[in-house]
Amino acid sequence: MSLQKGKILDLRMDRGFKDSTPYENHGTATDVTLGADRKGNTKAGLFNGTSSYIDVGTIVPTIKSISLWCKPSSISTTEEIIDLNGTQYIKATNGVLSAEGFISPTIYVNSLSSNTITTDWQLITITTETAINASDVDIGRLEGSSFFTGSIERPQIWNRALSADEVKLLYESYNPCLKMTRALKGTFVDSRDGTEYKTIKIGNQTWMAENLKYLPSVVGSATGSSTDPYYYVYGYQGTDILAAKATDNYKTYGVLYNWSAALTACPSGWHLPTDAELNTLETYVVSYINSPNPQYPCSTSETGWRRCADNSGTDAGGTYGAGKSLKKVGQGTGVGAGDDLVGFSALLAGFRNTDGSFGTIGLLAHRYERTGEVLTTRGVDVDVAGLPALLDTPAAYIGLIGSRRRWSMTRKQLLEKGVSEEKLGRVRSPIGLELNAETPEEIAVSILAEVIMLQKGGSGQAMAAQMEKKDVA
């Protein structure tokens, strides 16, 4: 595949609006200034919405594909992006792209079939099999009508229809890490049910690139437990596994797991990530984002995706945040809407609320980690003050040091403060396996033994005792 084949316009704003192809379809700019492109370099054209445009004139031969980077100042208005001849043009109305006058056009945003844009940078590509006579090309205005407000970078035009693979290659060519990871994608089959999953290698880590679909049983959202494993499919309220698997939400978003189910849900050879593993992923992603204004370093002292944001410090991830770049295009909203920079393609499957309802599919998701948290304090008052913050984390293990009586008092006060039974069910207290531990070192071994037991699904019994039972049987 060669993206140079059939290219008849490649307009560089920072080079005097000159066309770099042999066709020399140069542009003449009116009231267009230079500003920051998506990487912060002064290579984009800034359009004021009232008088700015680039006149390219007649492009010969006829055209079938158009691509450009676009960052509108608003999506609540009509923005004229490029006019080809007065009757065939590309515009966005209230954030929805349209190719007016085109015959059977295919519209892509960031290489995916979509007609929805945001106020962030995105690569817009439109193809058609029916040739267009580009007799009077204006970028940034529809002659005799209205203009575009925002930034445009690198308009390109071809005399042939680009394939979907070529559109993807075009997008990846702007993102070195995408181009690199493309060759690092793979698949594996879950031996439990025969489901095939995509994988992606990002840096030195290999991740599943799809939501897990393992569903040994299913219940409705009204059923919940802090100790028994339960499996849910968003929006499904029955117990029929086949019926649940037939739903669109299962096919797209997979399965929701409570904590007890998540502990054993991973396929053989896979595990829930630790906080450190997630931080490694986030740091790697941010290293490719090339933000012009990094303000928030990737620090494990922050929680959620906010720790790798650049300009908002919110869980949405910021304009250049790790959360944004790990989400699939179309997932999330606002500045945190996904751009899937590295092929992780996270789908926001929503979650089951503690009130027994489903919520926020396509907008939010809850992740589980293998990270453990242990609260060691000197009294009930401090336990009551500190524990709620831990219960809001995705930690795999939450333990509270103390006696049964102390935990009973702490639990009672937290319930009175409105902390749910389901949340409190995540707490292990007293913590550790019974080893008659006395020294700090022995207590630490006891706690770690319990953590390993829970992660691996062990019984906590002596191996010799288990062997004796087998011999008797």
C-alpha cells in the first residue's frame, strides 16, 4: 500500500500553503494565520470563522478521497470545512459530519467509520467511488455562505478511493506508536469456552484488547453479594446464559463481574493488573502523546486516570491524557472522549451500582486491580475516617488490622454513616491466616498468605491435610 499513489494535493500550511505533490495545486490564503497543530508545532492554519479561507482553485484530475486534520472551535454550530465546487462540500453541523452532494460517501474519523467529531484534533477522511470535479476548491469556507472556525492541518486529496486499510494506515502514519504496535497484535483462545480474544503488546506489556466474556452463570442486577461470585450482562435481568449472550451488550461489552467473580474470571495465564502495572501502561502511553503542556506527571499518588492528565487533572484524562488515549473512539465524552492512540481500544462497559441498577455504559467503567491495601491504625475513630477512601479504590484486597470486636464497632459506625453492606463486604478483618503469629514479621507473613490464598482461590488448609482427605476418598 502506497499512500502516495494518486495523491494530487498535500497542502502544507507552514510552507506558504504550498502543495508538495507534482501537481502544484498551491493555495492562496486570506486571513489565515499559523498556530499550534495537535503536537504543539506551528503547522496548522487558524481560521477565524468570518473571513479566513484558502483558495486552491481547480484541482485536476477529478478526486475521490479527501483527508485533513481538523479542530473546530465549537460543535454547536455549522462549520464549513472544505468546498469542492459550490455544490459538493464537507461540513459539520452540531458535531455531525456530512459530505453534501457526494454519492455514497464513506466517512471516517480517526480511521474509524464515524461521522461524529469533537472540539479536539481528529483526522477526517471521506472517500467515494464516484469522481468529483473539483473546479473551485476553498478550504475553510463555502463560497457565498459561511466559514470555518478553528484549526486545520495537512489537507490531502487523492484521485482514487482509499480503502479502509489505507485510511487506517494514513492515521497510523501520524502516530508512531500505532504504527509500531500494529505488528504486535495477536490473539488467544480461552480454553474454558472457546472464545477468541485480541491482544496488544504495548511497551513490554501484553494486554487483552477486548472485554472479557467469560459467563459461567448470570443474574439480574438486583442480585448482589460481597462474598459470593456473581456475573452480569449490562441491561439483562434474567438467568438464562444463552439469552444473555444473545444481547448486543454482551457481544460488544462482555460481562460485568463482582469482586468475588473477578478473582477467578481471568483465563489461564492472565491476571488482574496491579496498580504498578497500570501505571507502567499509563506512563508509556503518555510518552507518545507529545502534549504541548504537560502539567500532571504520571504519579501513583493520584488515583484513576487523572494521574496521567495534562491539563484537567480529572478522571476523564485531559485533552492529552492516558485515559483518553486508551479508550476506543466513541467511548466517553468531552475532552476525555477516546482517540485509541495505542490500540488498547477500551470499551466502557458501565457497572452495577450498589442499589442494584446498571448505569453509565459507554461513559464509565470500573476496573479491578490485584493491588492490596491494609489499614493499620490505633483505634475505631481512625478506622472509620480512613476506610471509606479505600473502599472507593479498585484494590483487590482491603484489610483492617484489629480484633473482631473492633471490626464490629467500626462496621456499625460506617453503616450509620451510609456506607453500604456490599462495600463493607470487601473488607477482611481480622486479617491474615491463623498462624498464631506474634512478631511483626510473622503477622506480615500471615497477611500475605491470606492475600495469595484469595488471589489463587486456595483453601488455606495445610497441604498434608488435603492429601489425607484424598487418601481417605
